[in-house]
Amino acid sequence: MRKIAGKFALGAIAVLLAGAGQAAERVSDFSLIDHQGKFHQLSRYADHDALALFAHVPGDRDSRRALEAYDELVGEYAGQNVAFFVLDSSGETDKSAVGRDAERNEVSVPVLMDDTGLVAKELGLRKAAEVVILDPESRENLFRGVINDRFAAEDRSRRASRRYAADALGQILAGGGLDAPMLASGAETVEFNSVSAISYAEDIVPILERRCLACHTEGGIAPFAMSNHQIVKGWSPMIREVLYTKRMPPGQIDNDYVHDFKDVSHITVDETRTLVQWIDDGANFGGGEDPLPDLQPQHVKWSYGEPDLVLQIPPQQVPATGVQDYRHLTVPLPIEDDIWVRAVEFEAGDPTVLHHIIAFAYGPDGMNEFEVLNQGIGLGAYAPGNELNTYPEGAGFPLKAGGGLYLQMHYTTSGKETVDASEVALYLWDEEPERVVYGGSAAELDIDIAPFSRQEMIATKTFREDAYLSMLGPHMHFRGYDARFRLIYPDGESAEILNVPNYQFNWQKTYDFKEPLFVPAGSQLEFSGTFDNTAMNPFNPDPSDTLSWGEQSWQEMFFGFFRYVEAGPGESSD
């Protein structure tokens, strides 16, 4: 069994392992969230000449004093092509606490939350009050040392006379040789939390079972199946990389909101640290029987149980190559009486080409565009990892006899001609439920994003009646970078209710509240997001394009979908 060894001195982990002989090594790409919930990835700063990180330990005197010198460095190089950050590797997960500390210390740059300590370890950081300077394009660690001689272990001058970090940065930007001394800080050395005696069978396999196997199984949507130790070990460098860059598990939301929603993709700090250390130690088997083959999940076609009604979507021919326009299909309902839906589940015929399905309803009088637009995300939507759509307890979506489903289908070609024959399963109430499920969106159709730019956009929707909010779903395309939802109440107070720091177009997740959130009449739901139309966006088809609204993936959309039910008379958040 694994055992936690070592503790953070001063309740924190700080920073650097200085010394010229340690500089210029290449580091792994990494991603971190800052104290304001914004996402940052080293490789997405490759257009900068340098990236500087100050190692900060909240409450440490040397760290606090050195922050003043670092702020002077930031001011000195303002306007130049350098990205500046503070790195907090204390293990603190409360961004508001880190934000308050940053405000007290007048920190003017983002504070990156290195909650696992893996980035500090990767950079060789062991002491507070020191600076790392990276080349973000080559990912070389160019300088690692004390910011000035006031904080050097072998000097500790009362006043700074040698500005080592500033000299190094100047030399780096000038393109000349780097001869600035790289000296260790005099702050106390801090030990990392480490995991000892990691057992593949007892420690690693349970993590894989909880966080990975649902997709990484035979016939799953992941590119490989974690069916035994040998395969996991072979893929371990990739597993390490996606953990460092937070690409997996997919669709991760801000840790502050993980416990507010059902079935969100998540991996804990301890789990991440354990997996990475096991991989760094060689991803060893350790002997005995491999439990992983016996844990392979069996594909269950309908995860919510036996459906009451299954609708066959007409088979769709998908060519090997080429752009596919959205397809709009109508599927009549084989019912004689009105019904009430309590959940919807989709079964993709060919998940390699099916990007999404959105299921809207139409009545016996046929299609009404206004009604469809006001359904938000309709009965529900399919995207990889988002097959099942459920509603709040006691609520249902009405479907009329003589009507049907109006399906928006989006396909992307895979290099192989195929036929997609997907299905929609409906789970019904036996009798009319207490509440009706409604949908909507905070949307902006007037999109105009300049080439090679980042742009934030905001859309709002006002609730006219008291309601309970049950689901949120951000939607953008390839340039979508991050997304947030906020409620602005009638008295002017506001509260953020979801943050998706690393929005990924390929994972169109929706987020169902565990407990629907009361929204008083007059409140506004604000959906905000950032479009990254720069060359630093690895998913950007063409950063030279001026972007406008459009259905295709290389165009853009901006929808903050939501689902709600109306509150009954006298109901409130109490």
C-alpha cells in the first residue's frame, strides 16, 4: 500500500533548486489554473520571449519581501514580450485564500495554483523567494536562482546590490550569453509531499478504474483500452503528459464546483501525484496477478435501464472525407397519447464520425421555429461523454401525440466511409409529473473576432419567474478557450456558479446540479467565455480568419445553455 511520506515545511512547498549546473534543461509542458480560475499552459506562451515564475510561500517572510523585488522586475519589463507569474506550490486549493494573500502582498500578476507540487518539482524548485525563467517555445529552463543578493543563502545583504534575475532576463532578451549567477535562496528548504511504496495493484489500478476505464475500454471512445499492465505502461508517457497538461480526464471543471454537479470528470490531487510518481519510477508491475483485465467494464447499451421507447434514427451515409453540413431530421413519435419524458439517452451508431445530436420536440401542428429556439438544448444532447440526459426529480418534458423529434445531427469525416445508425431512448413518467422541464440559452449571434486575437464575450438571459436551475452547458467551437456562468441577483449581488477553465470543443459536456439552484425572478444568468483565435491555440484551424457566427466547426457559436423548472408558489432557496 502507498504511504504518504514527508510534509510541507511551514505548511507549504516552495521552490527552486538553484545552481548554474542545473539550468537549461528541458521541462515538460504543463497547465495550471490561477487564483482567479483562469487556465494557463506553458506551450500556449510559445510566442513570448520568456516566461518568469516567482516561487511564493504564503506566510514566509523572505517570500513576502522578495515579492516586492519581483514586482519591480515585472514593472521594469512591462510592455516587453515576457509573461510573468507567481507560483504557489503550497498545496493550497482555496483560490479565494490565495487571492486574499495576493491582494495583501499587492501581487500584480496571476498566481498559479500548483496544488499537486508537480510543476515545482519539474522545475527543480526547492526554496522560496527565487525565480525560474523559461523559454516557453523550447521549454528550456534558462535561469533558476535567487532574485537578488539580499535573499542569497551565502550573502543575505541588507540591501540588494546584485539583481540576478533582472540581469538574466536582460541577457535572455538580448540574445547573448547568460552569465548571471544562479544562487540558492536563504529561505528554509521545503520537502515535497511524496508517495512511497506505490503498489500497482492496490494503488494504481483503483485510480484507473475510477477515472479512466469508462472510456479506455474495448469499444470505448478512447484511442486505447487500459486492459492490462503492459498496455498501461506502454502508454504511460502519454498518461503523464495529459495529467500535466490537464487534458485528461476530459471536460474538467474548476475544483471549486466539482461537488455541485453530478458525474463530472475529475481526478484528485493525491491521485494525480500518485500516478505521476508511479510513472516516473518506471510504471512497475510489482508481481502477483494483474487485476486490470477483470475490471474491464462491459458495454451497457442503456445505462439508465430498460427504455420505455426507442426511436431509430434513419441511417446516415457519411463519406470518407469532406465537410459535412448539419443534417436536420424529423422522427415521428409512434404514440397515440401525450407522454412525459423523465430522461433521454443516446446510442451512437458510429462514434468515430458522430460529433453531436441535439433533440428538439415538435407538436402535431408541425415545426415551429420559435418554439424550437426557446427549447434551449431541447430534450437533450449527445456528444462524446454526454450520452445520458436526466431532469430534476418530479419534472418531465412533454411530448404531444402526432408530433415527433427534430434532430440536429453533426458529422465529421474520419477517412473511412461509414453508415451511422444511432438511436434515441426515452424514459417516461407513468403519469404527469409535478413540474415541466424548460430550456433556454444566454446567447450572442453577433460574433466578430479579429484574426490573431483573443476576445471575451458575454451573453445574458433574464428569469421572469422564480425558478430552479438544473443544468448548464457551454457551447463554442474550436476557438473556445474558457467558459463561466454567473448569476446576477435583483439586488445586484452576484455569484459564480460554474467555471470551465479549459474549454474543449471535442467534449461538449453539460453539467447537472446535484440540487437544483433557486433563482429568484428578475435574476440574470450571465454566460461569459473567451475565444482564442491566435496561433497559440493548438486547435485553431486558421488564426488568420475573421470569425463570424456559423454552424461549421471552423466558424463560431456562443451559447450558454441551461435547463430549469419553475418554482411553485411560496417556494424559495430555503
